[in-house]
Amino acid sequence: MSVTVRLLRCTPAQVFGVLADPWVYPSWVVGASRMRAADPAYPVTGSKLHHSIGVWPFVLNDETRVDVWDPPRRMVLLAKTRPFGEERVAIDVRPHGDGCLVRMEEYAVAGPARLIPRPLADIVLLIRNRESLRRLEWAARGRM
């Protein structure tokens, strides 16, 4: 399980403002290339984002489901990355001084991605999620 933690210079409410906006998803999630649609009820539990991953011409249409929506503390997603599998992504946010501490946990729950040796998967996810949290902070601070 990959765990990435970052201190952000914004409030938990600002972070959840970004998480609640499905159209901002590709701007902060590394690997997401575009949004195709979002359920009208997004981000309530059970709602889905319909997005694409990859870079043209290697673009796959996929979806991500909200499993937990508990602002301004926690969001849990089930991200499908067919044909590689499904990943559980938990984002926990805690106030910390003038900002907040964000902890992103990600691990494969289904498909071939579960066969990748954990140390190798963790390194790749750490690099990816460090950049995702950096982008999340920029979006939350209104710089995107």
C-alpha cells in the first residue's frame, strides 16, 4: 500500500472544494487526461466520474466511484484503470496550523495490478501521488 503525505498551505474546506468539483479531476490527478461526464449527484457516495486515462493515441475511457464522502475529513474512491484493475484511493485531510495535512493511500484491489510486487508499485505510486498532491494544493489555492 502506497502512502503519501503532504502539508498543504490551504484549508480542508478548500481541498474538499476541489474534490467536490468533478471537472477539475484531470487537472490534479496524474494520468487522468479528460473528463467525459459526471453523475449529477457527484460527489455523494455511489456517484461516478467518467473520465479518460492516458495520452493520445493510448487513451482508455474509465470511471471512478465515490465510496466515502465525508467532507472536510475523508474521501475514498474506487478507481478503475482497465485493463490493469481497480485501485482504492483514500484521501484523509486534517487541519494543521494555517493549512492541512493530506494523506493519500492507494493500493490495487482487483486485476493484474495486484500482481505487481508491492515495493515496485509503491515507488511508482509515491512519485505519482506526490505530484497529484502538489497539483491538488495548487488547485485548492486557486492557481489552476
